[in-house]
Amino acid sequence: MTRARIVGWAHSPFGKSELEDTERLMASVTMPAVEHAGIDLGDLDGIFVGVMNGGFSKQDFQASLVAMGNEKLAHVPAVRLENACATGSAALYSAMDFIESGRGRIALVVGAEKMTATPTSEVGDILLGASYRKEEADVEGGFAGLFGRIAQAYFQRYGDRSEELAMIAAKNHANGALNPYAHMRKDFGFAFCNTVSEKNPYVAAPLRRTDCSLISDGAAAIVLADEETAASLQRAIGFRARRHVNDILALSRRDVLAFEGARRAWAGALEEAGLALDDLSLVETHDCFTIAELIEYEAMGLARPGEGHRVVREGIAARGGRLPVNPSGGLKSKGHPIGATGVSMHVMAAMQLAGEAGEMQVPDAALAGVFNMGGAAVANYVSILERVK
């Protein structure tokens, strides 16, 4: 069976974009990704789009919008995937299946979301579509409220870790200051992140504003090719392993502090790759909220349950630590345009492995892990990437 390789990519700035919709956001990264891969538009056999939408725009049928941005793509088969905050990874994995099944040689993956044109109160309600509304629709604060509850439960079981959450926020903002695509390129420092103030109020206690990812616009694109085609191109990033594991949607029906789907996805991917966590050079993980990154340390195996605080306190996840986590700044600093996030995370990892990460570069990066999740650890995707050319 042939393997899909990442051969090119593009990334828009994340933040409040002047581009008014996903059509234009996707157009902004399509040609740059194709050019970065060193191919022509006519070489594309399939287009895979990740846009959650869910009410951000009345215009849907998002797969068709890529060709609206470039009519040369009018007759290329295109499909749209949605899997909450893991929408981008769902599109990427579907494109890989397309290539590895032999149905096409080259595929374009585009993830995008336009969020800032929607009132904040409506954004919260739209995002609650990724929760179990029958039980969770009345949670105050939307998804921040859900993760505020998760943080409360974690503190009750393992002790107050507000300081460590502030350390995670400060780490990611410091990293994001080096990322030219990041929504928030500012190093706030630990003291600011750890202090409740007018500029850093509680959003959903114990989560402060600095504990929550940003409402962002943005797009990212990846070009995939089969092994034979990739061998003729400038670069190729391979998937040493990839794993997708789901968990129960309703928080009431599982131990939400276990992130069991994430744990299984990490364990399966590492086993498939024949690696240990310490073999990785870096990880890009889904820090939609700082409590999520803390629990993800435990799910990936960096710490035992209840001891994730040690990872950030001991500097393990720092840029120069044993396993740098979110050298891009993560969702916390980079931003979280839902459909673009999974694609963006894989782009950030690929840039590191290709030595194209600029100021973000982790020295001698050889293997990278990516964890992207939909909902509160419901759809869990783990990729382990390596440079093969």
C-alpha cells in the first residue's frame, strides 16, 4: 500500500481577518500551498475541506467554495468534513485514505473558519453544538463553562492547579510571540496570567481569560501526495503513525478527567510507530483551554493522573525542555479558527521537521507528535510525523 506524504503547505495569519468569509480565506492559502509543493492545480485529484460552520455563516456547501476562489478547480472532486474542533484532522485523514486507497495521487486539504464576524454570545452557542445539548446546552459560558467544570472537578480530585494553568498560558504566549501566524503575539508572563484582574477576569471560574483560546479567523492548507509522486518533489513529511479514537459525547457518562480516548489514541499511535514518547522532538497539542493541555500531559504519558502539573513546573514542556509542547504557541496564542485548527497543527509540525519554522524552530527536530480533539476529548486524533525527504 502506498503512503500519503505531506509535500507542501500554506498558512494564513490567524486573528480578526479582513477576508470576509471562508471562500476568501480558503482562496488565500490554496495557491500558496500548491506552489509550495511544486505542483500545478491540474495535478490535484481531490479536494478535502474542513469547515465546521454550525451557524457562523448562512453559506454552507463549503466544499464547493474552493473552486469559487479558483475556477481551474471546478471539476476536481471536492468534499467537506466536519468533526467539531477536530474538523481539520478529519479532512486530512480522509484525504490520506483517498491517496492510500489508490483513488488519487495528489490531494489538497484546506481547513478554514470565519468566527469574528459573529457576536461573541452567538459564538458560544454555536460551539455548544459540539457538546451533548440534551444535558449541557444550559451551561453558562458555552464551552468555556464546560471546561471550567472540568477544571473544578480536576481541582477537587487533585488539588488547586491554578498556578500551573497560568504557567501553561505563559509558556504558550511566549512561544506564540515567535510565530508570525499567531493571533496573539505577546508574551504576557506568568504574573499576569496568574492574576485575576480587569484585563484578565474569570471567564468560567477557575478559568481566566488567559486560560481560554481565542475566537479567530484563519485558514491552513496541506498538499498530500503518494510515495512515488512525493519522491520527485522537494520535500516529503511522512506519517510514522496516525490514530483516531472516539469517546462518549455526554460528560455524564464518562470520567472526563481521564481523557480516555486521547490516552488510547496516543498509546495506539506510539505502538504503531514503534516509539516511546521520549523519542519525539516536540508535540503540538490541543490547548483549547489550559486545563486541556494539563490533562493531555497525562493522557500522552508525560505524567501519571493528577501529576500533570509537574510537566510544566519542571520545564519538561518548555521550548528547551525534554519534550517541547506547543512551540507554535498552541491554540492559546496562535488562535483557534475551528475548521483550520487540525490542519494548522499538522502544518506547524511539518514546518519543524522540514527546518522551515523560523524563530519557532526546535533544534534538530526529527519526530513530531500532533494531538487534535473534537469536543471535550470526544474525537481524538494523534499523528506522529517524520521527514522522509
